[in-house]
Amino acid sequence: MENCIFCKISKHEVSSDIVVEDAETIVFNDIHPKAETHLLIVPKKHIHSVSAVTAEDWPIVMNVVKKAAEVAKDKNILGYKLVFNVGRDGGQMIDHLHLHLLAGGKVELP
Ligand code: AMP
Ligand code: ZN
């Protein structure tokens, strides 16, 4: 997708504070953290939103959730919130599916 910031981050065309990545998923620190730890788990494939996932893409979304749990375990984060914002009314500002992982301190919902 042209002009999609998360597509550009996934392709390393825009720099980000990457925590981990694999062929399908990239994890980086949110630029405006709403908790001590605020990560974004992003599929490299451009999927608009949870509300736009096609049957073939649900496994990608499952892997996004799995990756969040793995990163939390690796970082020894025992308790955290996982948030998908869906649609403008749901607080989604970037139209490329992403999962927020928030932990520590005074957690605000993104
Ligand atoms: P949402 O409101 O659910 O669409 O969340 C988008 C998130 O992306 C917000 O928490 C932003 O702070 C974050 N964000 C926007 N641009 C960047 C960027 N270039 N690098 C890291 N995080 C970003
Ligand atoms: Zn995108």
C-alpha cells in the first residue's frame, strides 16, 4: 500500500525502534508510549483492520497475537493489555492492522 506508514516500517523504508521481526510480523516501540512498555505488533502484509480480515488472512492475525505473547514472555512481562483499535470510532488512526501491547506504570488505553 502506498503511503502506509506501517507498510514503510515493515519494508524498512521508514526507521522505527524494532524489537523483533520475522518474515510475517514486525514488532516495534510505539512512538508515543501510553505505558512503560508500549509495543506495536504489525503484520507485514497490509490488512486494513480487524473488520477487514479475509478468511485466508485470519492465521496472520492469530500469529500477531501469538507474537505478542512470545515477546511478553521473552521480556518477562507477566501482565499486560492487548488492544486492537478498530475503525475511527474505535480509535484506529492508522489503517494497517496492528496490536498494541501495553504494560507497566499507569497504562492508558491507546
Ligand atoms: P491506532 O490509534 O490504534 O491506529 O494506533 C496507532 C499507533 O501508532 C499510535 O499509538 C501511534 O503513537 C503509533 N505510531 C504512529 N506512527 C508511528 C511511528 N512512525 N512509529 C511508531 N509508532 C507510531
Ligand atoms: Zn500498510
